Amino acid sequence: MKTCHVLLLAVITTMCTCLLLMYKSTLTDPPAPQTRPTTPQTSPWRSSPLILDGYNSIVDNQPLGMHCNSCSLVTSSGHLTGSGRGVDIDRADCVIRMNDAPTEGHEQDVGRRTSLRVVAHSSMNQVLRNRQNLLQSRQDSVFVFWGPSSLMSLQGSVYKKLQGIKKALPKLKVYIISQKKMQQLDKVFKEETGKDRRISQSWLSTGWFTMILAIELCNRVNVYGMVSPEFCQDSTHTVPYHYYGPSKILECAMYLSHERGKRGGHHRFITEKQVFASWARTFNIHFHQPDWTPMLPAQNSTSTSVTQGS
């Protein structure tokens, strides 16, 4: 009996010692290091989950309230011809298109749906000419127009046309990019590229404004028809600039002529694509038709200077 008491006492002593050591370790051990999330950042410039500042209604100047988990950003490129990507494009929560790019007759390659369309001031007349297909049949879509202040101010010619469209089609959702937002996105281009587009008298493209809007609007952006920055180094490409209309203008010829232009209304298409490639991993952007993955490592983009409100 005495031996049992001794053994029991030894067990109790050992257990108490272990518990004391475990308690001390919780007080002295440093906390486990916090690992940084590896998922891409999304919507870096959106000031709230549902509000996109700087895209203002032509009716009451209120900001656009919209958010999508996944988006298809559809370019106007001839790469989409014969692609059969329409089903994939329409599968996204939201489908974004540009200028007067049609869907009718091209549904198999570019899809049927349009959630939002970004239109340049210079494409206004083309949109009006195709009013039946782009406006009257799409009054459930959001239209975002951009242009210089001389055209988009209250007395500007484009602004007045937009008011007329809204009066004729009251259900149409019409927004414009504010001049403050335009200036901020201009600043982003200079910070990302080190180039002042004003000095070279070039214009930002509709693709530039559309990509940034897509990043603000969507958690994931699938881009269809946008080539890599290096694509046009091969001079043998004969892909048309657009998948619709006359196919005489070649995409790479257009890109190279604009990139090399010294003065006038040029776009820096290739320079913009270099920026998009550097943003891809950070902002969850994926390129299809042609399918390609940016070779550049993920970088700390300076573009967060854009906005938390316009």
C-alpha cells in the first residue's frame, strides 16, 4: 500500500511539473509570424464595396453603384473572330464592352450580354448610328462616356447629346467620367510609365479607362482579345484591328503607328499594355484569346495614388 502511495505521488508531481512548464511556455514563446495573403489585391481604388466614385450619372451627378465578382472585358480585336469564346464570355457576372463594338452577328465569338459599355467621345456618332442595337435594345446596360472637359462639361456638345439620348430613352443608364477622375487617371499613366502623354500630345485610349474601371468594378477580370506588349514585335501578324467592319486595318500596324507617333491624336497602345501586364498578378487580371501570362514579376504598383473618391 505504501508503494502505491509513493507511485501516485510521483505521477501527480510529474503532471504538475508538465502543466507548469506548458503554462510558462505560453507566456514566453513569441507569437507565430503572420503570413501575408497570396491572393491578388482586387478593386484597389474603390472607396466602398458598391460605389465607384468619379463615374457620375448624367441625371443627378450621383456616383455609379455597381459591383461584380467576375467580369469579362471584351476588346474589339480581330483575335476574337472565329474564337468561339462567346459562351465563356457570357458566363461572367458582368460583361464589359467598348465603344460601338457590336454583339449582333458575332454572338458565338463575343457573347450576347452587355452589362456595361465604355464609350469615347469620338465614338459617339458611331453609337448613335447603331442606336437600335446598342442603345434601344440595351436599356438594362450601363453606359459610361469619357472625353475632354470642352466636350463633357454642362455646355459641351457631347454632354448635350447625352442629355438628348437620356430624354429619348429615359430608362437608359448614362454616366460620364468626371474631369477630376480623368486627371487622376492621367496621373496614373505618368506615374506608371514615366511618360507625360501631354508632352507627346497623345491620348489615353478607351482601353485604358475600361481596364481601370474593370479593376474597380470586378474582383476578377478576364480580358478577351488583348495581345501582350511583345506580340507586335513579330511583323508577320495579319490580324484585323476589329472583329467587325472592314478588315483592311491590321491590329499590329495600328499599334505600332500610334506608339511611334510623335505629334497628334495618337494612343500609346503598347505602353498601356505594358502597364496592364505589370498589374495582372496584383489585380487578378487574366488574358484570353490569345491566352498569355505576363512574364514580369508581381510589382508594387504606384497606381494606388488614383483615388479614394473623385
